[in-house]
Amino acid sequence: MSRPLNKKSPAYHHGDLRNALVHEASVILEQHGVDAVTLRGLARALGVSHAAPGYHFADREELLSEVAADGFVELWQELEAAIEASAGQEAVRVQVSSGMAYVGVALRRPQRFKLMFSSGLLGRDDCPERLRTESSRAYAALMRIAHGRSGLDIDPATYRIDQPELGTWALVHGLATLSIDGALGPIEPTDMLTLVRSVLEATRLEKPADVC
Amino acid sequence: MSRPLNKKSPAYHHGDLRNALVHEASVILEQHGVDAVTLRGLARALGVSHAAPGYHFADREELLSEVAADGFVELWQELEAAIEASAGQEAVRVQVSSGMAYVGVALRRPQRFKLMFSSGLLGRDDCPERLRTESSRAYAALMRIAHGRSGLDIDPATYRIDQPELGTWALVHGLATLSIDGALGPIEPTDMLTLVRSVLEATRLEKPADVC
DNA sequence: TGTACATCAGTGAACGCGCGTTCACTGATGTAC
DNA sequence: TGTACATCAGTGAACGCGCGTTCACTGATGTAC
């Protein structure tokens, strides 16, 4: 456990600093919030010089975007798993299954979830490629769930978001956000997921007749 | 328009610095985000010494909480107006009316809306009294809308949030949040409000039979 | 297998920035008499 | 109405902090021959 501070050969080359930075960033993010994530602080935590992170990331945002991208990967995976698990069941089951997955991801790493959506990273023109790719993939899964289609015909680059497909997404996103921000009072994650199930089951999103 | 920088008597006493700080803070908040709101920056913008704000606010958060409290006042007012406007109509009309009011407030000052909910100000033990009061009042209005009751029997201090009353709130909050964060792509506020109406009208929140 | 050398992945001192905070001070204002 | 004085609402210089960034440097690693 104890770290030999005066270790003779403290590995001049870290070996995997880039990944270590991303991992440490996600830890600090979750523990102390996004403002606590600084390049200098990460370097300190990892025992490297404060200039070392600059070797791997142009700036703080580039690092954070990596953390956010990881979040979208997990979101996508969980949504796909939920779709798989509820395959063949009636539509509301798919909604409940994927909705709970969505909120589950949010509650497991609430700060990262906020970073993913609220940081404004996505909207930037210079949004890093990986974040763009991974978020689009997760979005495509969401649209697939919402539309009840295979999703193969949905181009993430050009999808238009329409009502009422939007309803379920907005509902679970709202529940996740309100819960994370403490607006629902103190509530355990498991209770929260039960609540999500209840709300989703009590909600009927009517698909309006096709307009000609 | 031009400010006489070398004005002879530049009002040693500002006269209304406290209010001016709150107003300027809300302007800078909306233009450049919450991180851009600093006591020094506000002092600069108002042409007072950088130490002056400290005379009125213990710290930056106290000032921001004032801005957030103003936001809850506006939210409460708009919700009350929406309730009034749809009084006597069927339940779904009240939901649509107040839901659009909710999102309207969010879109009018998106950064302030994020501050109100996402800043963590509310959850703090040392949450300023005024913010606590005003947010509770807005919450009470929301609960009143959700429960379809007069709300006179709801104590803001102890209200419990249950499904499915939560559904409408979560739905509109999710729509507002996703829109503000750009997750719905570029969309005009008026189109957004139309979308909110559509989604709400397509949504039926079933009130389950009372459990014994 | 050994050696030379380029490149990789760092170090650590230095710099400038904007921030909040403190502190001795001071001009403007209100009030008592 | 005039004066004395307390209080209010600031000023502005100074300090320390943590941050990102730069820069000359250097130890470790990989590759060509």
C-alpha cells in the first residue's frame, strides 16, 4: 500500500500515462466534480511532473472529452444490452428496460453523466472526433429504441429528432438529471431505478396516426 | 453611450451596488457561462474596485445563489400564471400549459436554469435562506400541478415525490435540459415549445388505482 | 550480439495570469444636538 | 440651520494561490547496421 517515495528508479517513463490520466480524471471527476479536474492536479495524483500531461493532451478539455467519450461507450453498451434483453417483448418492456439502463448509467457515475451532456463539449466546433463518434453511436441506439426500428436506416449524422419518440428519452433523462442534482431529495439508486420503472410503466406515449 | 471614464465625481458610493452585481452576474452568466462569473470580473464590468463586491457578498456562491433564487421566483410566477390560464380545463390542458411555461423559463435564460438545478447550490447545508424559500415555493407549485390539487395541503419542507406525478415534471425538465445542452440539435425556442406541446399531448400519464 | 544514434516521454525551473482576500485608508451620507 | 461625529460604502496596493504554458534539459527505449 505505502508508496516508496524515494524509490530509486521511479520509472522515468510512466509507460501508460495517457490511460492513467483518463482514469484518474474520471476518479477525481466523480469525487470532487468537474472543476476539480486539472492537469496539474492529475499530474500530482499520478506522481509525475505537472508538465507531463501536456505531452498527451493539448488541454484539459481534450482530456475531459475522452472521459465523456468513455461514458457514451458505456451508455451505448448498456442500451444495446437492454434492447437485447427485452427483444421480442412488447414495446413498453423495451422502453422500461432501456430506460432503466439509461438511468443506471447516469447514477453509476453521475458527474460523468453531467459532463457528457452538460459540459458543452458536444456542441463545440472543435469537438474531438472520438467523442463525436461515440456520442453519435449512443444517440443512434436511443433513436432506435424510440422509433422501435432496427436503426439500420438511421444515419447518426443526419437524424432528426421528432416527437413523440422524444418522449421516453426526455423522461428518463429528466429523471436522471433531477436525481443527480438532488432535486428529488435523498434517494438510493435502487429506489431510483424502481421509481423509473414505475413512471415508465405509468406512461403511455401515443404514436399519433401518420400524417399524410 | 460613451462612458466618461475621467468623470470628476464618479459616485464614490455606487448607491445600488448589490442589485447591480446581481443583475450584471445574470448577464455575464447568460453570455459566457457560470465559470465566467467572478467577483473581480463583475467589479470590472461595473466600474468599481475589485474589493467592493466583497462588501455585499461573502463569496461568489452567495451571489450566484441570489441569481438562482430570482430564477425560481420567475419559474414560480410563470407556473402560477399557467395554472390560472388553464383553470377549469381538463387535466391535460393544465399539464401542457404549465409544461410549456416551465420550458419557456428554461429557454429564456438557459444558463440560469442550469445554475438553478445543476450547480449543487440547492443541496448544500449552507444553502442561503432566500434560495431555499424560493425554490421550495416553485417546487410546491410543481407538485400542485402534478397532483392536480390545490396544493394548500402540501408542505414544501416535507413533500414526498411519488410516481406518476413525477412524470410530467421529469418529461419537461428533460426536454428543457436536452434542448439547452444542444442534444436536440439546433432548434429555435418557438419550435421547441411546439415540440413540448406535441410531446405532452402525446403523453398519457396514468394515475394508478390507489393502493390500499 | 553489440554499438550508435534518433526518438520518445518525461523533468523541473520559470513565467504570467486571474482569482479571492486582507488591510489601512477615505469620501459620502445620515443623525444628534 | 449649522456643526460634530459616527457609520456606510467604497478605494487601491499588496499578498498568496493554483493554474496552464514554455523551455532547455535528460533518462529510457527502439532501431539500423
